[in-house]
Amino acid sequence: FTLDSGQSITGFGNNNSIITSGTIQPVNVQGNLGATGGNVTGDEGVVTGTGDFLHLLGSNQVRNTAFNFSGASGSVFTVDQSAGGFNNAGGIVIEGVTVSNVAAGSTAFKVAGLDTNLSIINNNVNVAGTLLDVNGGAGNITVTRGTLPNSATPGTLTGGGISIANRTAGLVNFTDKVTVNGNGVSLTGNTGSTVTFADLDITTNGVTAFNASGGGTVNVTTGTINATNAQAVALDGITAGINFASTSATFSSGSGINLQNLAGTASFGTGTLTNTGAGTSFNVGSATPASGGTAAMSYGGTIATNGSGAAVSIQSMTAGSVTLSGNLTDNNAAAGGNIVVAGNDSATITFSGSSKVISSGATDAVNIGFPGGTPSP
């Protein structure tokens, strides 16, 4: 169903109540409140259905109501600025709601082309489907786990993916902890926009955990990444203010951490990258000029390469730095893994781990300055 611009829903969830006075009696309240009115309470309302639940046309408030998406498909909440009658001058607030049973392939909150404000705060959201899908727009979107209304109970903000794409301005701000699994986090084509995570924990299997490309600013204050059978991180062409506490991945294709054309700072904390494939465990840039970017990048975890790919490749930086402070091993001498540092200008590169062991066979164990290998005399 649809809430027209200015309409709202307030339920009895989270111990919410409605105070009446005098002889005013709400039409949906049974019984006689008498001449003095009273404090009206009730059971939390639960919305169910088979398709998209709630289309919001702007300046809406949805509070203290449960949405059980069991057996349904599509989106629980849809905010589409192109919809007829849309007017969001007062902003949209979704607070104190419970969202459950959103399966993979469906979405809790879907936002399209929004140029005004949306607040999703103090809710209980735990879904296997996509938590937030934003496409286009330049408005500010605030997402907060927070505390459930009328209590000291922390909210929940867990979902099977976050996708934010094609924004031209504005801020998408996750102000406290968000937990993501399933499809991980994908941020693409957000030139002019900023996406900020205060505390981001990602766990995926077979899917890149944290992917950001195509412009914009991405900030992470703290968090963790754990990827199984997949890349942990793939960043390309963004301005980073990223500081994960730990980053780990086991993978047999691609790179564990792949950083291209970055500006700003990107730190991935401790952890372990275990590589059994042909890709590079920790990769910055490529043979393409300037592809290594200008960022200050660091990783303090263990790099363990047992496949045919390089343990580390750092190429084509034009400024900035790379600091690898964890131990590094490449034990597959027959496959010829190595370290490549090539084509960097005005960049500082540091390997400061206490142990660096490369078994490279016929391949140069450390190749500095020549992406294609040492030239023949």
C-alpha cells in the first residue's frame, strides 16, 4: 500500500502509547475512556503481504510497527522520487520498526533518485536479503542501529548486502554498527557523494566483501572483513578514509586486497590473506601508468601465498605510501610466486614484518623496477 505525502503510521510497538484527554476517543480504540481520557496501549501491529509492502511518497513517519515479509517478494519500504505525488519537504523518518523474514533476493529499504532527507533510525532489522539499496539521488540518508524507543535495548541492523550506486551528491551515513553478510557491500559510481560507516562488519562466502569504485568518498571508522572463497577488498577510483581493524580472506582467484587509483588513506588492520590461486595476495595498481594512485595504504596482517600468484605487487604509484607490517610467506617454489615493486614515483614502500620468506623457484623472488622482469643485456 501507499502512504501519500504527509501521511504517517504510529503503532503500539516498543511500549508506545497514545494519550487522550477529555471526551476525545480515537475511532479505532474499543471501550469507553470516560470523560477524562487516558493512556492507550495495545499490541504491536504486524504488517504482512505477498509483494512490496509500503511505498512512501514523502514527509512520512513510520514508527513502532512490525513488518513480517515471510512469503513476500520485492521491498518492505520503497522510496521513489519519480513516483506521482511525491513531496518530501518534511523528510521521511522510519523509527522503531521491526523488519523480519526478508529473504535473499528481496530488499528491506529501496531508495531511488532521492534528493531530500531520509532517516532510518533506532530499528530492529535482521534480514537475509539486501538491507539497503540506493540508486541515484543527492539527498542525505541516515541509517542508525541506535536504541529502540522507550527502552535501553540496542537496535539491530543486519542484512545480506548493501548497494549504493549512481549518487551525485549528499551523504549516506551509517552512524553506528552495521553487520553485513550475503552479497557484502557494493558502492559504485557515486561521484560527488560520500558514504560513511562508523562500524562495519562484513562476512561473505564466494562474494567480494567490500567493493567500491567509480568515484566519491568512502569512509570507514572501524570494522572487520572476513571473506571465504572470495576477495576481501576491491577499491578503484575513490577517495578513501578507510580504517578497518582486521581484514582476512581465503581465495583461489583474484586478489585478496586490490587497490587501484586511490586517493586518501586506506588501512586494513591485521588478519590473514591466504592465496591458493594465480592472483596477487595484496595488489596495488598495475602496469598502467598512475593506476597505483596517491593514497597512504597499509596492512598489518599475514600474507600467505601458496598458489602461483605474487605475494605482493605494488605498481604505478605517483605519490603516497604502502606499509606492510605483517609477516609474508610464499611457499610454492614450483609455481614461482614473488614480490613486484615497479614503476612507482615519489611513493614510499615499506615491508616491516619480522619474517619475509619467498620460495620463487626460477622466478625472481623480488622484482624492483621492472614489471615484466629484468631486461636482457
